[in-house]
Amino acid sequence: LAGVASGYLLASLLLADVAASLRGLYGAEVQGQLSLTPLWWASGLGLSVLGALLAGASSLWRAARLPLLALANAQAWH
């Protein structure tokens, strides 16, 4: 949540400068306001959860293959 919120804040702070650059370089007209739909919030949070699951997948896979009582033993992880 903090990452999505801080990204939105950063984008809103830089929007005027980016719009001016695009207008100056390419003649493009950019809206002066920023909108973030619930779908974008959900996709941002979903990607972070997916990344966390992928990062921890190998440890979870190793733990799933160990015998139940071996998880408490530090030597079982080696």
C-alpha cells in the first residue's frame, strides 16, 4: 500500500514537468490531472503479493518436502 501511495504521490508531483516536456518535445497535450482507478490499485497490490510469493517459493517448497518434525531442527535446512 505504501508503495502504490508513494508512487501516486510522486507521479502527481512530477506530472506538470513531464507534461511540459512532452508538450515541448512532441507537441503532445497531456491532461493536467492524475486519476488512479481501483483496478490499477488492485493490480499494483496483486503484483507485489505475487512478487513476494515468488521470492519465498523456494523456501516454502523446501519446507513442504521436509518431514513435519524436522522443520524445528536447524540442521534440517542444511
